[in-house]
Amino acid sequence: MSLDTPLGPGAEFDMIREILARLGARATGIGDDAAIADVPRGESLVASIDSVVERRHFLRDWLTPRELGYRAAAAALSDLAAMASRPIGVLVALTIPDTWRDDVLSMADGIGDAVDVAHTRVLGGNLSAGDELSITTTVLGSAFAPLRRSGATAGDRVYVTGRLGGPGDVLRRLRAGEAAGPHRERFVHPVPRLDEARWLAANGASACIDISDGLLADLRHLAVASGVEIALDPERIPCAAGVDRDAAQHSGEEYEIVVTTPDRFDGFEFERRFGLPLTEIGAARAGSPGVTVGGHGVATSVGHDHFSA
Amino acid sequence: MSLDTPLGPGAEFDMIREILARLGARATGIGDDAAIADVPRGESLVASIDSVVERRHFLRDWLTPRELGYRAAAAALSDLAAMASRPIGVLVALTIPDTWRDDVLSMADGIGDAVDVAHTRVLGGNLSAGDELSITTTVLGSAFAPLRRSGATAGDRVYVTGRLGGPGDVLRRLRAGEAAGPHRERFVHPVPRLDEARWLAANGASACIDISDGLLADLRHLAVASGVEIALDPERIPCAAGVDRDAAQHSGEEYEIVVTTPDRFDGFEFERRFGLPLTEIGAARAGSPGVTVGGHGVATSVGHDHFSA
């Protein structure tokens, strides 16, 4: 949208105008009842919705408003990476308590940072007052052949991008009331692995998922959806500095991706292109759908759950 | 998604499974990181996001949970009607306080009712705990030539669907602590004018907007976006039974649509097809962008504003 979008008078529209001024060219086409975009010919539309709610997903002093906006949008965009999709744009619904009103433009800056990183834009939004801050992001993308969780077959190798455990380490420290520690930057600025996922899809990936709930939990989702047993070799898990393998397996909000392939990936070429390790961590085989670690079954209660007591 | 979608364990996934069981065939394809859908060849993607928040947009005793779910989804779908678009599907993010947990399945029933009315489906969702109930709905649709607010030109006639004032009458009564009155059904079950808008677009409509903020406020959005003055004839406004013209002009949350056309619409044919009146209420002309009523200018502060004091 342009800055001269004709919106009506009123405090709500004033705030929308300010947000749009802040986003500049990163928000386009806004001002109608709905946004209009094109899906490349022959490609499927890929769409996902994700919310972050204050006190449920984060505490206010963990992140600056700009980091919060970035993180909400980047986490949602990670779902497009998991489908090996190219972003078309995002729609963002903000619920803003009075105590956050002065931070809205900084949050918009952060959302702008995230759409910049993903080479996409804000297509639309909604602004409501409320007692509780929440950011709900819908991501829209496209792909000729979106990667699914269900595509792994027995014999496939299992790979993961990056090094795991940083965000989990930060969350553990923050929840204990400590400083965020050495992995703070990795926690506040996760990078949706969009280009990486498309490269992996083009190079033979059979299934993919992003790590939001933790490696074990998300591997289990993939294993169950694919109807395979995934044997994870814990010795191979790439760990962030100072994080042990057990912590790395359970660390959530990583936004790295796990992929399977019937062949091999060229990890050297991947690292050369993306500056990121790609590590083979296990294999899929016929068996009871689920995950084994070093030959042992894994209890099913892994990952985090917003509704557990 | 099918009922046997392999989701992991945990209370959150249990609730999602229950919601999906309730939605049945009205929710399909869920279970991956993102939903996959097709946009008809040659058509543009049309997308909008909308939130309702308890105590900001409604009070709990105004609506049953099923009506609330219906109304949230139907109001969002109305934005597709305003663009003369055909729905592809909706994504719904629910934030659920403990005090609402027992009502979630009834809300899902209502969302299902709305997607049935719109001949569409739930493509994806997100469930979070929170202190404040909110429902954020993203609607996705498609059209060859989406109608915009900005397409009216001087000389166009202005039409409105339905009869106005019912929802405003209900809201006035509810806010005064009274019973909802005779127009309750119209308030709790607004019908997105999807088929009507596509017929109007096919029959020469030049611009369109849905009435969410009130006829005057939304006409003004359209007039400003189109750069025309719209002269509204107050004598012609079609009013709901027992509602006066002034109240009908300001009644929000109508989800009727206003359309302009350089020609005429066949109101008789429209009413025969849709069982709904289509009324000519004014005309666009060259002049200061905005609305005049019976020859008089309209103050700019019209419609409601979630952020006004």
C-alpha cells in the first residue's frame, strides 16, 4: 500500500496509517476490503496461520517490541519453509492493549524486518484493542510441489539444518529469571529456511517439517504422518555451543528444518550456498511409526503444549 | 483434514482433534505445516484478515458460542463478497481462556455453519490459550477481476442490498442492557453476500464495499477511494422494520454490500434470484471526495472505531 491510502478518520485508522508509513514499500496493496495477489501459474497456494500471545508464548521483558514483531512473523514464515514454498505475502492481525500502544510502530518495524528477510511483503492486516497482546500472522506462499510431512519412506536418510539447542537454552534461562545468555541473538532472530528448503526440495527431499516443538516432537510428527519409524542417531545431532545433545533434542522454537531424502544431499554444497551446516542425523525404516533414539523408543510426551496444565 | 490426521499427543492436539471431528468434511487438508489449495487458473488470489475480541467487539451474553463462531467467520467472509470473490477457504486462529474451553466445540459448529453458507471450508487453524477470547479469521478467495472500492466514476448509480438498521438496533439495545429485540436473528446470522456480489460484478458493477462500519462511513471509504462525491438520497434508504433512516445510515456490522455501476441493475431480477431487495440510493458525481446526504455534507467522524476513547 502506498502512504496515501485513502482511509477514513479516527484513532484506529490513524494508527494503521502510521504503521503503513513505517512499513513503506514493504506493505503494498492495502486499502481495499481484501488484498489481491497472484499465485504463479501452475503453482499451488500454500497457507498457514499462527498466533503469539503475551504471557503464553513470551514475557514482555524477553524481547524488544521490534524483536517481538520480527519473531512472530519469522516463525509463521517458517511454516512456508517447511512446505518448500516461496512466500507471496503475510497478513497480520494485532490485538493491542493500551500498555503496548507506544510500541506498535516498533513492532511494525520488526514485522518489516521479517518480510525483508523472506523477500516478501505485508498484504493486509487488522488492528484491534484488547487486554492481552497478540500477533496472529497468516502466511501465503506457493509451490509447484509443496513438501509434506508425509512423504518419507523406509530407507530415507534424515537431515537437519543448522545447530540445535540455542533457543531452548535461552528459554530455560529466561524462564528461570536469568539473563538470556550466549544464544540470545539466535532466539530473537530465527531465520525461516525458505531458500534452503526450496534447494533441498529441488535436490530430492521427500518430506519436511520445521522444528517448532523440538527435534524429537517434530520428527515424531513427520514419522507418524509418513508411517515410518525414524531412528535418530543422538551422536550426530549438531548442537549449538555449550548445549548438550539431550537439550538440543528438546529445544523448541528453532525454526530449523528436518528433511528426508531417498538419496543423499551434498552437505558441502549446501553449506557453501547457505553458510549453514546440513547434517545427516538418522534414517527412516519400516516399523512402528515414531522415533527411536540410539535404538530406544521415545516417550510420546515431547514438545510443548499450550494447553497442558 | 480427515479425522485420522496424525497429530501428536497433548491437550492442545486433543482439542484440535475434537474440533476437526466436529467440523468433519468442512475442514480438509489440515495436518501439515500449511494448507495447500488451488487458485483457479487465471484468477487472482484475494485475502483478508479480521479479528473479534471479547469485550471489545461483543459481550459474552450477547451470543451463544455457536452464533459467535458463525458471526466471526461470516463477517470475515463478507470481505470476499466486497471484492466479488469466490471463497477458497478460511484459516481460523482461536485464543481460548479457560472459562471458554467448554464452548470451543460449539464455536467450531458455528464456524462450520458459516463455511457451509459460503460453500467453502476450513483450510487451517491455530489454537492458543489466553486470558481473552479472540477469533481471528483469514479468508482466501479468488476472482478474475476483483471489485475494488476505487472503481466508481462520476455518473455511476449507487445501490445497496437488503434492508439496513437491524444490527444497529440490536447493538443499541444490547449496549443499553436490554433484550436484543426483533432483529436478533439478523444480527447473529449475517449472510456474506457472495453470490450477490459476483452477480453484480458480472452485471456491470464498478466498485463495491461491504457495510461493516455503517452505510455512511463505508460509502465515504468508497467515495474517497474512487475520488468522487456520492450524493445519498436519504428517502431511498431501505430500512429494517421499525428502524428510522438516520439509524439505518449509521448501523454497523450489516454485512450488506454497496455497489456502484455506470448502468442500471435489474432489481427485479436480483430480488427474484436472491430473495433480497437491491435499492438505488444515490449517485456518484464530480466533486469533493466524500458523501452528501440530501444535499448536505456529512461530518467525517462516522462509523465506529476500536481505538477511540
